Amino acid sequence: MKVAIYGAGATGGYLGVKLALAGVDTTLIARGPHLEAMRRGGVRLLIEGEELVAHPSCTGDPAEAGPQDFVIITLKAHSTPGVVDAIQPLLGPDTAVVTAQNGVPWWYFHGVGGQCEGTRLESVAP
């Protein structure tokens, strides 16, 4: 099974480490200094004082990874539309795309009207 994670921040990094250590062929799509750091030292995850380190493939170019079985988008919600074109090289005829987004603001329902108008999301920090 091949899994690409687009966005290797907190959520993507966590998933990337866990999948890679479970033996899944995992590729993290990232950029800049974060990408270079992962290439040099792997991806580190601290859980209750235990450090887990994985060395998945890391790239800034989705075309290098090629078609995947799963593409997990772990960007903040407002960034997702901007990567629709960029993920195309990761998609094959049977690829499943999963969104594991954060960044949904506490004011999400403001101004939408209807029964959710005025609802505040209590489980998401502003």
C-alpha cells in the first residue's frame, strides 16, 4: 500500500510516523526548511516522553511520488483548494483522497443562517 501525506505539520507528521513505522510505503509532501530537516533527520514524534523516529520518503514535488493508493491531505482547511492541481500526479484510477483537516475556526457558522447560525464549535481552539 502506498500513502502520500500532503502537508507534514502536526497532523501529517503524526500520521506519517505511525504509518511508516507500521511498514506502509509512506511519502510526505512538504516544503522549505521543514522538508530539508525531515530529509536529514527523519520525522520525530514525541508521545508521553517516548520518541519515535521514522524515515519516510519526503519530497516537495508530488510528481516524484507518483500515483498512490491513498492521498491524505493534512493542510489547514483554508489551504486545501490551492493544492487541487498539485495533487494530480498522486492520483491513479483507484486512489482514495482523505482530508484530515484542522484550522476550522470557532466562528465557522457565523453568518450562514439556518439552524446552525450562532453555533460555536467548542472542540476547536480559535
